[in-house]
Amino acid sequence: MTVFYDQGVPLFGQDPYEQKRNEMVQQYIETAGVRDERVLQSLRDTARHEFVPRAVRSRAYLDMALPIGEAQTISSPFIVAMMTEALDPKPTDVVLEIGTGSGYQAAVLSPLVSKVYSIEIVPELGLAAANVLERLEYKNVFTRVGDGFLGWPEVAPFDKMIVTCSPENVPKPLVDQLKEGGQMIIPVGERYQQTLYRMIKQEGKLVRQPLRPTLFVPMTGEAEANRKVHPDPQNPKVINGDFEEGGASSLGKKGLVFGWYYGRQVKRVREANRGSSDADVRTFARFENQTPGLDSHLLQGIPIDGQVVSLVRLGAMVRTEDVRRGTSKEDLPVLALTLYDEERKELGSVWLGPYRGTSEWKRSSRLVPIPPATREAILRIGLFGATGIADFDEISIKRLD
């Protein structure tokens, strides 16, 4: 008899989460462009609810990062799927993962490769993940507690590496432990402005291929000690809120928006203002969707220290065309700001909108009190499952106190 588990409690018979996993893959992963059937099947088979705390288990199969304790998160299913596909896993690969976290990424990789070696710097997370992976019988996953900056030299070299936390620069020990011709998927950059890369080792050096803007928790330990650029949480601001930057960059040429991440059904548009000369051009983000419930949005992470900043003004210019509600009452365009504490627990959300129907450019703004416990925020703009066209411009956060 097949035994399934729900937070460690054995169940018998049909897997109660199978349908939710299938819907997750169909709605959030396939529609976002992941095509590797082996990767998709691994996502369908991997019990994500086993890797998240009971308090957030109801959101386990939504496409969102979730807190797992110790100021860490489990990446969204799409990000896990996209990174796994980018790694191009082969059955003979020996893979090093930096940042075990909950153990979910290692579990997804397990059926796709020969062995997974995974390192977690936070002892509580590393031990908890090891226990879950052992209980669920992932026999080819090996874990240890340590600083991922140093890699795992005893079992090197590795065919592939996947890094689920972001250093400012690639740690040299990881370069040394990657096989010649091997690949590394890694987010690199400033704390809130990162790019996910595929890096291929050629003649002892890494050749970078940018994949997309992203936001991961920082690589701590020696990587954090070596960080040169630090965020300014006392002066929160939106990067590229007017969408003027990025068109000529390699990411911009891919249709990705500089400064923002997790883009779905969005593009930068340059348009002459009505009744003006060609020189008077507005550049903005356009979200367009014809399938009710399908994602269309952009996100950006912003540092905010609630002990210093107590009040901000949130603002935007918005234009809509035939916007209609999606499959749920929440499926309407908004600009939402969600606040988090130092443990990345959600403190609450505020928003501009929702916007409906057809409307020319209008300015929206509101005052937002910042709780003292706030340490960071996630800004979200888009259609969020609604249909029609929504254009956003001049996105801003201004400190007022």
C-alpha cells in the first residue's frame, strides 16, 4: 500500500495534494515557459507542503515564496522549476546545492540527477531539511551544515552547481570545485538588485549568461562579510519606477524589465504622448492578458527600516483598457506594497486600486504608515489574473517623516 504524508503524519490511499500539485504546474509553471517534461514531472511529484511550516501549508501550492524560519524563505515553485530547467540536469550529474533551506530544491533535483550534495549555513534549517529528506527517502541527497562560500571540497569536483542564495560576487572556492565545462546557476548582485546567471566554466573561468532579474535571500557567512554595496533602508525608493532604463541591456533585449523581477506577460512600451511632439515620449510597463486567472505582473524588493521610517507616500500613474475581473474577486489590477519583519514574516499589505474598465492616465497615491518592525517590502504591480490591458508608470515610494 502506498503511504503518503502530511507534515509527517502518514496517510493511506490517494495523495490528497496530487491535484493541487498538478494545478500548480499547469497554472504557474507551464504557462510561464518551463518546457522540460522531466522537470515538470518532478514538480508534480514533489510534496512541497512537506517542506513548509504548518502555518503556511495552505499556500504551499501557490506560486509564491514562503517563510521557513530563521529569516529564510522557500523559493516559489516557478523559480525552482526555472532554475532546475536552466541547470539542464542529466541522470549522471553530481550536483552541489548552496543553500539547502527547506530541502525542496534538492528534492526536486533528486530524481533528475545522480547525486545532490547540499549545504546550509543555518544549523536549525539544515538539520530540519535533512530530517524531512531522510523521512521522505531521498537517498541520493546528502546534506551538511556549513558555509556554502567554501563549497564541499571533499566530494568535488561537481558537474553542476545551483545556488539558492545571492552573493555579491561568485565565491572562488565554488569556481575551483566546478568541473571544466560545468554549469552553475546563481543569483549575483546587490542585496535587492540581482541577476540570475547561467555560468559555464571555460579554461578555468566563468562565462556568464544572464537569465533574468531576481530576488533571493543573501548568501551569509563569508560572502556577506565581503559585501561591498549595502542597501539603504532609511531611504526607500523604487528602482526604474519610470521604466526608462534597460532597453539596450542584454536583459532588456530579452523583454525583461531592469530593476524588476518575476515578470509575467509584461513589456516596456515607448509611446508619444497624445497631441505632443515625437520628442515627448512616455515609457511605461504594459500588462496584457486575455486568459482569466493567468498571471501578469512585476515585483521589486525594497529595504525599509521601520525604526527610522514611519511614513511613506506610495504613488503611480495608471491607464487601463477593457479591464475585467479574472477568476476570483482578487483578480484586478493593483499596485500593492507588502511589508515584512526581519524574520520575513508578513506584517500587512496596502494597495492602490483596484482598477477596472477603461480609463486614461490617472495619478493614484496614498500615505502608508510603516510599522516599527518593518525591515523590507515587496512591491507588486500588474493585472493579477484580470483580463485586458493595464499600463503603469511613475511608480514611487517617498519617505515623508
